[in-house]
Amino acid sequence: QSALTQPRSVSGSPGQSVTISCTGTSSDVGGYNYVSWYQLHPGTGPKLMIYDVNKRPSGVPDRFSGSKSGSTASLTISGLQAEDEADYYCCSFAGNYNFVFGGGTKLTVL
Amino acid sequence: EMYLVESGGTLVQPGGSLRLSCAASEFTFSNYGMTWVRQAPGKGLEWVSYISNNGADTYYADSVKGRFTIFRDNAKNSLYLQMNSLRAEDTAVYYCGRNGGGFDYWGQGTLVTVSS
């Protein structure tokens, strides 16, 4: 199972919006509405930010939103804040209880 | 507050074995499927294995199939990963995660280093 494709890095200034893409195939992202997004700060465990493409867990700010079109999912962060600087990973169900992650995107808040 | 705490990571020689543990608290452990995910140094996250809530169903990434075994003890609120025939490429921080709509809770991870 090949990793999902994410941009290596994105950046934005405080208050701006950024979008991180996650491209897979019809066997994963395109085939199921089970895409999730994780925030990873150095030295800490991952934090779930979005699940089932566009659902937000309690406690996650509504500045974070998810969407999907075909085999590409996207995470949009609006009103960027300094604490949003982290690595972000997408993950998709790939059938038969297999999961595949993206390569990760480093978000820099300028 | 819910907790997942991994343990058991250490330095091990190639070909060796290791068992990781994940202790869960403050939720009904037996109601949830559980997952192991790893992150090699400088690399991204990689899904390793999943076990259903009652332990009846298990699934593995191709990279570990036949070498790793996931199992759980619901009476002890614990998840395990038995790792055999370890290779240098298994070096990573291993995280346990709860399957509750995405992987909704994670531990802090435990480092496994495979080296001679």
C-alpha cells in the first residue's frame, strides 16, 4: 500500500488560511469516506483533528475543516495561529481494516 | 481524563524479539478496537496493526505480517504488540491508538531501536 501524497510543507501568516491536500487512489481516499487528519507536535502523540472526511472531534476549534473530492482530501485551517505550527498527517481506510497515512506536511506559521 | 501509556521500547539486536504494552484507563477498553502506528526517525506515520474490541479479528501491514502479533487483555485494560525477527527498519516510535471515529486517542509513544 503506497503512502498518500501530501505536500512536504505549507506556510501562512497569522490570521490567514492554508489548505493541505492529500491525494490517494480509488482504493483508499476515493473509495471510502474514512479520511482523518492528525496534528503532531515534536515529542507528543498525534492529535485527531478531523475524522470521516469532515467531522470535528469535540475540543478541536472550528477553524479546522475537512473535505474530499474524488481521491483527494483536504484539510483547511483558517485564522492561522502560532500554535497551529506542527506536522499534519492524513490517513485513509484502505479496505480490509488496512489504513494508509500520508507522508506528512510541515505547517509553518510565519 | 482518558489515558493510553505505551511501554516496553528499548534497544534490541537485529533478529531479536520485543513485546510492547499499552495500558488504557478512564474508558471502557473492551468497547473499542485498538491500533498500533509507528514513526521511524525522520519519517512519517505508518499504520502497523489493528485488533477488534474482543480480540477476534486482527490485521497487519504487509511490512510486519508474519513477524508481529497484536493481542489484548480486556480484563487488564491492556494492548500488546509482540515483535519478532526485528529488523533495522523496525526502528521507530510506536504509538497505540483507540479506534473511535478515526484514531481518537493516542499515547505518547515508546521508542524501539533495532541495532547491533
